[in-house]
Amino acid sequence: MDATIFRKTEAGRAALAARDPALDPRTRTVLILVNGELDQGALGERLGGSPDAALQRLLALGLVEPAPARTPRPLPRATTA
């Protein structure tokens, strides 16, 4: 599950804005870091430890969700003069 990328849900953004006291500091930090671009490995590097337990809690609360897979954009064609 290390390559899974998560993004905040609307409820997750609302929980951050409201400074939801139900979130412990580590879980809140993970929620702040979740941005739809970092995978679990990158989150762990930034945290200095595994984000798995916090991510599981955030998923259970509906505050994050797996981000849809990105399709790579084609590179622009070089024009010759």
C-alpha cells in the first residue's frame, strides 16, 4: 500500500478548518500533509515514521480517500523552424 496516494475529502478540509479536537496531533499532521500528490512512502519520510495507522483512522472517518490514478500528459511536440 506504499504507493497509494490519498487526497482530502470535503469533510477532511472542513475538519482542518474547524480544528477538529477529535484528531490527535499525529493524525492531524498526516491530514495536513495529504495533498493528492504524496504517496504513503513520501508521507512516512516527511513524518519520520509510518503514516499507516493515521491514514487508516482518516479513511475510517471519511476525511481522506484514495486519489484517482493520474494519466500522464503527453509531452509537447518540438517545433522546428
